[in-house]
Amino acid sequence: MILEQIEKSLQGLTTPIQSTHILVLKAIEDAIKKIPPMWDLRDYVAVNPFFGLRNKPFLETMEFVQGSTGATLLPQKKFFKQKWDQGEISIADIEFAIQQIKIRGPSSEVIHLTPDLVISVLREDETTINLKNKSISDHYDEVNSTDLTGLITKEVSKWLSAYFDEGQSTWKMPFSNLRLFQAWKKIAVHDLSLTTHGFKIEGIISKLSHDPFKAIEMMSGELMAKNIDEDKLEDYFYRLLCSVAGWAAFIQKIEFEAVRTENKTQVLKIGGMVDLLAIRMAYDLLLLEKLPGLELKEEESIIRSENKLIDLRYVWLLACENAYRRNLLGSMKTSEPRPEDEKIIPDAQLVFCIDVRSETMRRHIEQELPNVETLGFAGFFGLTVDYKGLAHDQADQQCPVLLNSKVTISEISKFSSLNEKLKTKKSSAANSIRMKKNIQSATNSCFSFVEAMGATFAWKMLMNAASITKPDLNVQNLGLDQKEIDFLRPDISNIDLETMVSMGFGALKNMGLTKRFAPLVFLMGHGSESSNNPYSGGLDCGACAGHSGLANSRILASILNDPKVRAGISLKGIAIPQTTLFVSGVHQTTTDLLKFDIPNDVSMDFTNLLSQLQPKFKNAEKSARMERSKKLSFTQGLNDQSLLKELHNKAMDWSEIRPEWGLAGNATFVVGRRERTKNMNLGGRSFLHDYDAKKDSDGSILELIMTAPMIVTNWINMQYYASTVDSEKFGSGNKTTHNVVGTIGVIQGNSSDLQVGLSAQSVKYKDTYIHEPIRLQVVIEASIEKLSVVINKHELVRNLVENEWLNLISLDPMTNETHLFETHGWIKI
């Protein structure tokens, strides 16, 4: 998108393009590329915050970003010291880490790395991170001991909060019909916020062109007159964007979506990233006259050089990852899969999302029911769909954001006569909430709101505070009671038969369920539940773009139970027995409850089988609940009945900061036959995707896994990593001081940048890491030849693997040998 805007800005020029002109435009483009996208609260998506820098090595990127933000992006030494003292990291792990460093690019200092030198760093104080890539406001603050950079961030956030508001604010920002930069110019010229600090913004605004590109070029000319190195202009732009990183990431998402969906309507309306850069730069240039002797040349390179001693915390990170990987692979090698007996038909099969919370539930189900199989598959079940809830104006994306939705499916009642009634109930409930919101926010009534609403509202507040009722109802089911909710189902009548056959066949093939169908196949989506939680989508299904996977499971079950669809799938080579029933369901992860959509007209055989399975499922729920609850401080010593009640109350408690740990602790993505891990306790830390290389002769399934689920799990892992090592700059800080802004995100307190990442309470407890910040260990049961084909074919995969954003391990299904991808090749481990 930025290239198109640059080209548009060049149209109409009558003079030859000067080299400085191209330099500025190229610096803008390259700086903007480094910013990751960030989705809003409605469609919460975990994102690798360094995604825009994935073409650079991990450590080089960490040092560059640290120098541009002041963040601490390697784990604390006390984290490594604890693991060393407890014997979790061995000398052999440190020695292997040193060998990895030498393979990646030895320098004279690296060659002399020794275990003793690495261990000695644990006796030193924590490393102080200094800002090396500075804006003018950073220089001003350094000279005057002020925090004008923080004030400017709040100023920019103030205007963007108003401009992008999606219905939370009662008053609309004037000129919001204009592109962002032009709207800001129109209104900010009247703003007096900075006058108390001796600055008047209207002076620089009057000099700026209405075209943000030309405005940046003019301001860049002034900067270059101050002797800024031309090749550092890109870094300067990047620093400016980092100072408003949350809003930059939000606007980047708009540009990302415009490219993905090929719909540029919104980005053309708002202008995009270049508008934000021009606004932020204008505030910076405002300070230039206050620093007449300033020279903006770099004092020290913010990129790692060959002559610089490597940060020894990075060696410890490698050693920590080696220790985890050593234990993991040791157990997997001893769990060699048994040959599949096609004559043995399981009593039931349950397909769960690859989510780490599913690993715990799957393990306990298998222990309770040895003749029941569980499978792991991305929670969107391979369906690239949008789902439009009953009475909703917009549809929600129900597949990874890297994929394009191909079909929009609407929700209806299974009783057509109830459709209009239920629509009316949901609309009335929504309108009632809007009315109460307007009354609450009105200047002449906000203090008397509760009195005006009478005892009914006071009673509601008391019930909410006591966790008896839930203060923020699930918008998807707004206004409906449980019986009416159970009537809802996807309407697949508008999907043509060929498309449904393709969807059904693709799902079965890619999840590896092509034969040995059980009488009951449960398709288990998953979702979370919590009150007063803006980031509740972060606890739902990452593969479903931050929504519950129940809609996808219902769609796929409806498709696969259709006789015409089954006939079409049979012609493609997968024969589904008439005696097999697909049942949709959901794994509620806060309370570890399983709920199934059992049809009313099932045969007696199915009813009898269900009656046998249900008690065992309940036992599995209890065991999974007890295991996961050990990580929650408020559940210690409770029996199951009390525990379930407590978890339910916490889910409804509008003051609860930690309803569940979500995906905290995620450490590995295992792609292979379930028999490899069936007897292992992976501690709820592993994404599990079923894969059998023997059923994938052309490598197409492997390619799909490495280009979709592997990317999603990397995004989740790196978001948790960054939010843990620096929850203030790359997380969202303290959850108790969050305020929702514009219904799109949160800010800290009354004013701040739009927050990115997870709250400190989601990854830490009493300043102790709950999530261990290590990079994802991707173990795939496939030969290095098959993996190399995918790596060489896809640049995105190649970037992640070669630049160490994840660790890729081949577990050969034939020889049982393991190899780690290192730099540009494989090493045996």
C-alpha cells in the first residue's frame, strides 16, 4: 500500500525527481515495513511483534529494537540463574549453545566464548538498555530532564483515539471525513495543550503541505540540514513510529487487511501509516528550534557488529532452549509409534484444536477411554469462512488472518418460525445497551444514572459484584436465553454442493481422518469466558481470528452429515460410513467443560454409546481442571465441585485479572502421529497437530501446516515472549489500569499510546515469569528433505527458520534421527 501512495504523491511533478526525494520516500517505505499489524478487540489476533523484521536474524533484531525503543528483549538473568541452580540447564546445554553461536558467524570474541565466561554473567547486575536511535524529542528530554516524548505520544494518541473511534465516544471528532493527516491539521491548530510547555503547534502546521509525503519531505530537508546521516533517516522514522507503536500497529493492520482482502476503501479514506508518521514528525520538528546545536549523527551503531562481544544472555537463551528440547526429544524417541491397525475401529474420535490447552484435555480423555482417539487440527477446521451471527450487521472472520475467507455463512434458528423473533430480541437488547450507554455518558445525567434507572439497575450492580450475574454478556448471544441459544445453527443452504464437498474433503484429508471412522466423531472447537475483559478474544481460538471455534465445528459437522456431500467426498477417495455421525462441540477452556450438540433424532445405538462415554468425559474434565488449576493461586486445596464453582465465579467476576492462564507456557509445536506423544505429559505447553507422512506422499499437507498453523503458533509464541520480557513496552502493562478506547483497544490510565500485547498479569505472578520466554520448538515428524522443499519454496517460512524466529527440528519417521535447522543447513542432535 505504501508504494501505491508514494506513486500517487509523485503524480503531477513537473521537475525531475531528485535523489533526496527518492531517499526520503524509500526511507519512509522501509521504516513502515518494520511495524507489525495489530488487530482490534473485536477480532483479536496474537501477532509476532517483530514480524516486520523477520528477514533479519533474531539477535540482530533484538538489539536493533532495543536501541530504538529502550525495551529489554532478552530474559532476565535471574530467570536463567534459577534454572541453572535447579539443574534444569546443564554444562552440555551451554556448550551446545556456544557451538551454535560459532556456526552462525564466528568473530574473534565469539571464538573465545567459554562456559565459565557464560556462567559468570549470572553474577552481574541486570543489563541496562540505553536508547541509541533517538528522535529530536528524545534528545530534548536528555538535555532538559523532561518527558516531552511521552507527552507527544499522549497528544498523538488523543487525536487518533478520536479519529478512529468506533462508537464508544458520544461526540465525534470534527473533520473525520478527511484523511488522518488533514483532519489532524484542521483541528490540532486550535489545540493549546503544549503551550504550557512553551510550544505552539500551529506554527509548524501552517508550513506543512496537505500531502503527508510532501510534508515529511519538507521536514526531512530541515533534518538533513542538521547533518543527520542520510542512511540513518530510515532508523529515525522507525524511532518516531516506535514512540506511537500501538497506533502504528493498528494502522498497519488496516493496510495489511487492504492487501489481503484486495479492498482498499478504508485505507484510502484514512491515508494510512504515512499520515501517522507525518503527524508524529511534526511534533518532533517543533522542538528542533529549541536545540540549535543539535547534530543527529549516530553515536553508536544500533546494529550488532562483528567486533562486538555477543550478549551472553542470548547464549543462556539458547542453552535454556537446548535443555527443553533435549528433554522433549528424549521422550519422543522412546515413544515410537505402533503400526496402525485398520481393523480396529475406535469407539469415538475427538478432533481438538492444536491449542496448548487441548493437550491437557486430550491426554486425560485418552487415559479414561483407551479405545477413543483424539486428533489435533487447527481450530478453524480448514474452513476459510466468515460467520455472521443472527441479527448482526457484520460477519466475523473465522480463519487465520493470513488466509482469505471464501464463504460467508449466516446463523439462523433451526426453527425458521423463530428467526424474526430471535432477531428482534437481540436487536432490542443491543438498543437497550446503547440507550443506557448514552444516558451514562450524557453530561447532565451521568451522576444521576443509577437513580434514574431505579432499583433495577442498583440490583443489577449488586448481582454483578457478587458474581451471580455476568456484567458483560456474550454479544454473540445478546438477549437470548440458553434454550434459544441452543436453537442456533449455521445456514449452509446457500453453499453450492461442489464447494461443500471441497470443504469437507479438504478438512478430512488435512486432519488425516481418511479411514477407520468411529461411530461418533466429535469436532471440538474451543472458547473462553470472562467478564469485563477487553482482551477476552486473546483467550479464544487463535486459528479463528480470536473467536470461538464453535461456529466452525458446527459448519463442518453440518457439511459432513449431509448425504449428498458424503457421496461427493466418496468420489474423491474418502468413504464415510453411514454409521458415522459428526457431532459439533466446544471445549470451554476457563472451566474445562466439554459441551456437545447432540441431535434430538439420534438412533438408540448412538444414545447408548453416548451414555457410556459421558461419565468418562466428565472424569477427564475433572482431571484436566485439577491439573490446570494448580497454576492458579486461588484454587489451591479445592475439591472438584468447589473448584468448578470457583472457576465459574471467577469467569463472571468483573474484577478478575486472571480468569485463566490462556496459552502461557507454550513452548513447542509437535507435528506428527499422536502415538509419538500419547504417553507423554507435555504439561499443557505443546501445540499438537496430527500428521502422518505416509499419508502425504506429495508433501501438500506438510506444506499447508508449515505455511499456516506454524505461522500462527509462531505469532502466539513471540507475542507471549515479548509480553513477558518487557510487559510495559511490548505487552499492555498493568491490566488493572486499562481503559478501553474507541472499542478498538486499551490505553493505560487516562492517556497513553494504544497498548500492544498481553498484560503483565497474563504472563507473570508476583514478578515471576509464568510464561517461560523461549522461542517455539517446532518438531515435525518428516524427513529433512521434505522439510527443505517447503523452506526453499516459501520466503516467509524461510525467514522464520533461517533467522531463528523458531527452532525447526526434523524427527525422521523412518530412522528416528533428529536434526536441528541451523543457519542454512541441518545438524544432527
